[in-house]
Amino acid sequence: MDKIFDGKKTAKLGTPTNPAIINVQTAEREKELESVFEENGWTYTIALEPDKPENIKDLEILLHPLKTRIAGKSVGRNESCPCGSGRKYKKCCGK
């Protein structure tokens, strides 16, 4: 079943309502990641599970957030064509 948008905003990752969840295999790695979370003031939950693979996806998202993309300006129908023909875009390349 597909997830349907319910109109509610999801909480920001690393906050008390949406803590980052990390799985590690060793206690040393747990201490290392705890210091990173404490340094940045993020809320987190670290599970020490030696038999499962390490999962630090939430930490990577917090350390490297997605940047907003800005779309380039598009050519208007009645502007000069960018190909340099001197004609309007709608009569040249905008067919």
C-alpha cells in the first residue's frame, strides 16, 4: 500500500520528537558516535548490536544535509532565442 500524505509535517531529524537511530557493533564505536551527537546537540538512540551490520544512515543525513536546488531561468516564448538566430524562441527552437 502506498503512503498517502496526511497533511502533517514530519519532525526534523535529530530532535526529541524524531531522534536519530543508529546501530553499531562495538562499544568503542558507540562512544565515538555519542561524542559526535553531543557535540552537535542532536537527540539520538544508539543500539549496540554486535551480530547486526552497522547502520549510521541517520548520522550521515545529519552531517550532510541535502541542499536546495534552484532551477535555472527558462526562456520565455517571446524572448530572443538563445541559439543566436535573432528570431523569437517560439518561432525558432521552441517548436
